[in-house]
Amino acid sequence: MRRANVTSGIVLAIFGLVMLFAVIPVHIAPGPEGVMSPRLVPAMMMIVVTGLAVLLVITNLRAERRSGPEAGSPVSRSALIALLKIGAVFALAIVLYLWLSPLAAGAALIIGALVALGERRPFVIVLMPVALLTALWLLFYKLLGTAIV
Amino acid sequence: MSALEYLFVGFQDVVDPGILPWLTVGVTLGYVVGALPGLGKGTGVAVSIPLTFYLEPVAALGMLIGIAKGSGAGSAVSAILLNTPGEPSSAPTALDGYPLARQGKAQKALKMGLYASVIGDFLSTLILIGLAAPLASYALMIGPVELCAILLFSLTFVGGLSGRSLTKGLIAAALGVFFATVGLEVETFVPRFTFGLLELEDGISLVPMAIGMLALAEMIVQAGDLRTLDAETANIKDGTAREDRVVLASEWRRCIPAILRGTAIGSAVGILPGLGASVGSFLSYGATQRLSRTPEKFGTGMIEGVAAAESADNAVVPSSLVPLFALGIPGSVIAAILIAAFILHGLTPGPLMFKEQPRLVADVYAAMICASLIMLIVGCTGQRVFAQVIKVPLRLIIPGVLLLCSVGAYMETGSIFSIYVMLFFGVLGFFARKLDFSFVTFLIGFVIGPKLELSFRQSIQILGHDMTNLVKHPIAVAFIFLTIAVVWWIGRGNRPAAAARHLEPDVAAAPHNTGTTRNQKGG
Amino acid sequence: MICFTRRSLLRAVLGAAVGVAGFASAAPADEFPAGPINMLVGYGAGGQTDLVARAAAKVISDQLGVPVNVVNKPGAGGAVAARDLMQAKPDGYTMLFHSNTVVNSASFIMERVDFKPDDFEYAGMITAYQVGMATQKDSPFDNITEFVAWAKENPGFSYGALSPEARLYMEEIAKKNDLDANIVPLQSGSEMINALLGKQVVLAFSGGIHYRYPDELKTISALTTFRHPSAPDVPTIEEEGYPLGMDSRTTIFLPKGTPQPILDRLGEALKAAESDANFKKVTDAADIPIMYLGVDEAYQEMEKTYAKNKEIIEGAGLAAN
């Protein structure tokens, strides 16, 4: 975890500095005279984040020097694979939503997630999307009188 | 007729077969919607608005109040069983509720959650009925200046919720405030970080953000641990031993102070306009942890944590109707939606309604008390059903939850942009969990930050740019001193612990307990 | 939703091949409507405009005999919904029920919004917003002139504003009379009511919800060109010598290019709301006056208010575009 703390500390400090010196001055207008600047709160928060991130890096480096290196990362391989799998399923669903229809997107989301997580029984893969999407259709179009567009 | 006689007539009216079923429908609907991860109060209300058009006034109002009350109790279910709070205000419930469930004590945690919800809700309803008028006039004394001081005070509890590392908890809180600044600033109307996107002008909406951070991220984490978790699930002997199923007398003794404190905090937060249920449950959980003899055990399955969070969460709903009934001011989002429904059904909230329509008011009060009792019955039945979820393999649960998350996020704005927001915060929440940054403090920052900024801007104008005018606001001054006192007390009392957290940032992250403590606090 | 089905593409190709131009286009207007209509609303569910929209949807649905689905698409004061509407097919099956401020004032105030009256078609307008200045019942002034006199004696008073227009009014009045005003930013209508009842501000800009509190609050000025039906004795701001009246009404917007017969059909259906008992119940409950304008009048109203608001807002040096 110490290695990860150092890395995330460095990333956060860079994020804070980029926001402070590049993004905030360009993307937030200074605002009129006589009232609190709209830049104040975001800038304050980025100063806090940068400061604490540097502190995080220092304390963890010091702790590491004291107790020696450690093995393993807190973000395991299987966790990253799960993130990528679910990300891919969502990407597919969004593409289908934009090009085809919300219905296809919903079906892709459920079937994609089921398959990605290792479900192989065809019975489940067919029945679950049908049941869930029918329930949603009833809720939106029949009960609420609204539409998914 | 005296007030009690009216209430008696009210009960007679409510028990009518044309009303009681609708009340039950409302509570059940709210409970189910609250229990489903990704869906919350907002969805419940969206469902109900068109439905209540065709009902009798008392039935319609009872149903709406039932939904609001029921969803507060229901949101504990998904928080405890799946670690995916149905609403941001149930995030603290998950901190101790989920570890309890993984220890095979799901039934106990669910029961405690329900009892705390019902007690908090019931007492707060009594406060509403008995004290609406006198309390409301105090609520009016709380203007932006006072609110600013109260919010500052609330923030002093953030540190306590930051989990194993105070530094990382505070970073997360600051990032929460930062992301909440996106959108048009309210005083100057200057857009902040909108990058030309119209969808960002109103800021990042809480619902898709919270769904991503709380539910989606958790589902991705669980998908990564599928095998370990399913193996564990097979070993959980749910409900074999009696002490795992019921709340023991000794636990009741520990929890009752937490519940009463939670109810008091929740009721106070509800009465003050502009704070909201999340602030109530965060504050209550933080206070219970601070006052506990074993604060370090919170987050590993302390049943007081569940009791504190849920009692406060549910006490907010009835008490947020105090300013609505006594003055006609909506004190919460739910109250703001209710006001429109009330007027539509012929009851204009405000001091006059007690004089002009005492019977309708009595009916509404009776309906609220009945709703508390119905909540107990619905909850007891419901959690038997929902508790089975823990035995279902995760690969069947996760796809359904992902769909519900998408629907819940979509419904908030009716646009796919909300799905993008949900995905962004889902990924952020995933890394926050893995790297042990507390998403709870992130949420608090996100919720309190913008309110603090706005009330500070308002205070500057109200005080006429002159801080010496603060003497005209004694309540604000009192809270500022209280804040200083608490900061001093934390600094003095907790210094060794805090220092230890700084110097040994990952004492608790040893590999042997990654299985069950992995999802607690920020982890 | 961009959705080219294979069938419509085929039909378009066939239509071109046969040389019948109208073959591939939308169904003729005498058949309209043949299916459910989606009505976008640019505010969240449960708000005042949303309730009026749902009541209007009910009337239109009864008139046309097809379901009207209300779809809430909040964001940027309705600009998100209006932008989505512009991309919808001009076939009458997608419309927007919203305040016309999204065109006639947001265009000048919001940096990234620049709608023109000609960007849309209008099927009519149904209710008006009673925008005004509200204060506590016991305040020692009853109109702007008396308020100005009072304010000169009480410099540093607080005024609640929840929009750039709200600031504009006080800034213009203060500039003209050399007043010292503290403008308190407010986020919502309920926060405004709170600030007034709690006496945090002496005066506030209101979109009309203050009429719900007749025992605690009063109106001192109508910020419209007409006197408010809910307070016929209160003068408008224009009557008191400030040419700043800006009118806003709930309007049915349709994508540019929607055929005239469809607009007329929808306008007719909307007109039925004027005399519908249930619709009146909803608007009466919220003190919203019904002021119906038909298809052509709605367009003229749009043009007129657009030109006038542009002059007012640019004159105040506030315009963003």
C-alpha cells in the first residue's frame, strides 16, 4: 500500500498543480468586483489536495525507508480485468443506445455483464434480460407514462 | 373538538378501506425502490406524481409520505446486503452493516436497521405533530449566517469518517468539494469547469454521481473478487445461531443511546432548511463514533453504527415537514415536491391549514403515524425476502444492479449524459476503494461544500461586508465557538491516534484481513 | 435519438427512384397523430412548470386520442431540452413544454445558449409567469417609488436574487436612484420564500410562488408588461417609469420545419386546456394565470419579447452573446 500511496500522492499533486495553474485560470472567469471570486473555492481545494498529497508522499516514503519494501499492489490483476470487462460492456451498451435503441442497449448491458462474469447457462442469459426489460417497459411506458428517448 | 379528538377522528378516517391500502402501497413501493440499488427517493416520487392525481386527497398525501418514509428504511437493505447504499444518506449504514452481513449477521443488521429507522421515524413524527408550530419559529431564526456556522461545525466530523488514513480522508473530502464546484456559480453566474457542455451548467447531479461512487464502483470491485466472495458466501451460515439473527438485549442497551442521539440529530437537521438527510446520517454516525469507547472498531461491524445512521436518516423525513406545515416553507427536496402535491389536493401548507382544515391535517398526521407502523410490518416481511439475496451468486446479481444503476442515473435527467457521469464516478470510486481513499468523506465534501460556499457568499451580503455585524447573530457565534472547541478537543484528545495514522498509513491493510474488511471505510 | 431504421432508408431510396418526393416523408397531417407523442419538459419532475405540463399533456392527450408521454430533461434552465428538440424530427411527435425564457432571455444571459425565435415552431402558449418583487406584508412600502424612498433612508439593505435578471432589476433601480444594495444570491424559489419569511432580506425577486403566502407576503411590483391577475392593484414596473417589463409564458416548442397543419392541430388541442376544469384546478392551486395564445400569436409574442429583452439586457451591459 505504501508504494500505491506514493504513486497516488504524486498523481494527485500533479492533478492539483495542473488545475491550479492551467485549468482554473483558463476555464473560470475572474468574476465581477466586490464579490467573492468564483475561482476561490476550487483553488482553495486544489491547494489543500496538493498539500496533503505531498504530505502523503513524504510520510509513506519515510515509512518505507524504515520498514523496507513491500510486495504486491492494492489493485489486483483480477480487479483491473473486472474493471475493463465492465467498461467494455458499458461501451457496447452506449454505442447500441446511440445507434440503435435503448432496448438493445439494455439487453446488451445485461447479457454482456452475465457473460463477462462467467454465466454460461443459455436459459439464464435469455430469461433475465427479457424479465428485467419487460418490467422496465411496464414501469416507464405503462405506469409512468414517460418514455426513454 | 380538541386536538386529540381530531387525531382520533383522523385515525378513523385513515383506517378506511379507501385509504389504508394506498398508504401500504406507498410504504411498500418506497421500501422496494429504496432497497433496489441505484433507485431512490427521487425515482419513487417520479413514479408517484402521476399516480396520485387520481386519488382522494388523504390517500394521495398518505401514499406520497409513505413513499418518502419507506424509501428511507429500504435504502438500508442494499447498503447492508450488497454494500451499495440506495441513497447517499445510507452510506454510513454500509460502513458497519456490510461487515456484519459478511460475518453472517445480516439478519441482525437488517433488523437493527429497521428498528432504528422505525423508532427514528416515529419519534420524529411525534415531534412534528406536537411541536411543529413552536419549532418552526426557531427554524426561521436560522438564516444563511447561522447555516454557514452550522455547516462549518458539521464539517469537523469529517475526519472521524475518513477511515484508516486521516490524510487520505481529507484529500477525498477536498476533492468532493472541488467536484461540487462544477457548474454555474450561484452569485456571479460564472460557469466553472463546464468545458462548453450545457449539461454541466447545473453542476454534477448528486444522484448519478452517488450511484457511480456508491453502487457501480462497489459492483466492479465485487466483480473483481467474484471467486473469493462467492466462496465466502457459500460458507456464510446465515441464521443458524440465534445470536446472529436477532438483536440481543445487550446490543439494545448499546444501541438505544445511539438511536436517540440519531433521532435528535436527524430531527434537528430536518427542521433546518437546506441541510438534508445525508448530513443527518453522517453527523449522527460521526458523533456516535466519537462518543464511543472503542471508536477504532467502527467500520468492522459495530451495530451502533447501523443504528446511529439509520435512525438519523429516517428522522429527517418527518421533521423536514415541520417548516412546511408550520410556515409553508419546504425544508427538503421531498418537502418541495410534497408542497406541490399538497396544494393540488387542496391542502395549502402553512399556519392557516390548522385552522381551515383541521380534519385533513389530522388525517395526514394519523396517516403518518400509521405509516411508521406499516413500515415495521413491511420491513419485517421485506427483509426476509431481501435477505435471500445474500445467497444468490454475485454473477447473477451484478448484471441486474448495473441495469438498475443505469436506469436510476438516467431517470434523474432523462439523458445519457447522466450515464457518463455515473461511469466517471464509478471508475473514480473503484480506485478510491482500492487505494483506500474514503468515498464517504468525498460524499460529505460534495454535499456540504457547495452549501457552505453559498451560505458564506450570502452571509457576506447579509452582514454588509462587515464581520462585526456577526454580533447580531448569536446562534452563529455559538456554533463558531463550538466548532473551535471540537477542533481543539479532537486535536488534543485524538493526537496519538491521529499521529499514528499519519506515520503508519497502512497498519490495517495487512493481507490477512483483505477478505472481510476490504470494503469498509474508504477501502 | 438518431435512429435510421433500414426500412425508412429503403423507403427513401425507393421514393427517390420512383420520383415521388412526398412518399418518404412523414405521414400526412390529416392522419396526425398516429402514435404516442413525447413531450419534453426542461425542468425536473414535481416542480411548478412540470405540474402544468403534465396537466396540459392530459388535455392534449384527450383531444388527440393518443398518449402524451412527459419526459423530464432538466439542465441549464431548459437549454439542454431545447437543444435536444432542435435535433428531433419535425413530425410533431416530439415537442417541448417550457417557459419561453429559454429563447427570449437565456440567449442573452447564458454564454453558451444562443437560440433565436426562428429556431423553433410554436404550437401556442398557455400560462403566464407572474414575475414580481415580493416583500413582507408589514413592510413600509407598497410600490417601487415608495421602496426607493425607503431605501435611501436605509442604505445597505438586502435584496434576494435568484437569477441574473433578478440582479439586473435591482442594479438598474439602484443605478438610477443611487441606492446602496446588498444583493444576496439565492438558489431556488423555496430558498427565496425562506429568506423573506425569516426576514433575511427586505425584498426579493419572485417567479410567482410568493402568491401562495398571501398572509405573510405582498407584491410591490409586477415585473411584466401586464398587471398580475393575482394582484390587480399592484402597478407594473413600467407604470413606475422603468421600461424593464419582461414577459414569460409556458410555450409548446416544436422543431423547425414542423408542417403548419400539425402545429394547428396541436394548437387547437392546447386551446382546450383554457376551458378544461382539471387544468384550471392545477393552475389555480398554484396561482398561475391562464393566458392562451394561438400558433401565430405565439410566434409574434416570441419575436416581440425577444427583441425587447435583448434591448433591456444588452442595455444593462449584462449580455453574454
